[in-house]
Amino acid sequence: MGGAESVSQKSIHEFTVKDSRGRDVDLSVYKGKVLLVVNVASKCGFTESNYTQLTELYQKYKDKGLEILAFPCNQFLKQEPGTSEEAEQFACTRFKAEYPIFQKVRVNGANAAPVYKFLRASKGGFFWGNSIKWNFTKFLIDKEGKVLERYGTTTAPLSIEKDIKKALEEH
């Protein structure tokens, strides 16, 4: 498990990540939006239900200020084996994802993406420990870029709709 990592950032908006084609994306462009950050995989037993429900949530709330940020990850039984562009194509073609699919990342360990070190440090604790346990771990982020909640793989995206609505209603 290990102790909480020390991160200096106070908001997800302080990070720059890479899109699926390797271009920089400054996450400050999402200031004022509620974010749902998810580590995704195309060959996981949870792929179908999660992607289907993420697309449904996005269609329902994108015009109200929700943005879903998907980060492909091959760290769990190599369930995202292709390139970042292939992961994006899979999500957009098969599940009609219109939200951004970023470059593949590591979510655990010394080489974890800095944004995931921030997320884990923001919402770890006794039950979760600090590590991401599996694909489709979800982090709900408020409009100021602070982590509100963390949900495990087995938490269906539609089951957190009330939390998303509450976050969208807060100013």
C-alpha cells in the first residue's frame, strides 16, 4: 500500500497531459467544468458496461458542464495493448465516445503519470490505499479542479449520476 505521495499541485488544472497523438493538453482548459477522470482499457471485462454508461452520461451532461477525461492504461493484465490512437479509435467507433481519450499512461508505481499521482494522493486512504486497483477507476473533480470522490471499478458510471448532478449545481 505505502504512504500517500507528496504532490505540490492543489488542482488538476495545474497539469499538462498528452492527447492520443502526443500533443500537449493544458488541463486548465477545463476550469469551470466538472470532470470525471477514468483509466480505461479496451479488453477488460468491465469495458462494455463502463464505456456504454460513460457515453450515456456524457451525452446527458456535456451541455451542463461535464467533461469526461479517459486515460488508456495497459497496467492491469495488459488489457490496453494497442497504441493510444488505437484506444481512441476503439472508444470512438465502438462506443461513440465524444469525450477526449488521452495518451496511454501508467497509473501506479514510480513511472505513474503525474496527474495520477495527484489523483491518488487526493483520494487514497484506509479503504483504497494509494494505488489504483484496476481499470475503470473513476475520479469526480469539481469545477475548481479538486477531487471530490473516487469510485472503484465495480461502481457503474450511471450509479454516480447524483454525485455528478450535485457537482454541476455547485457554483
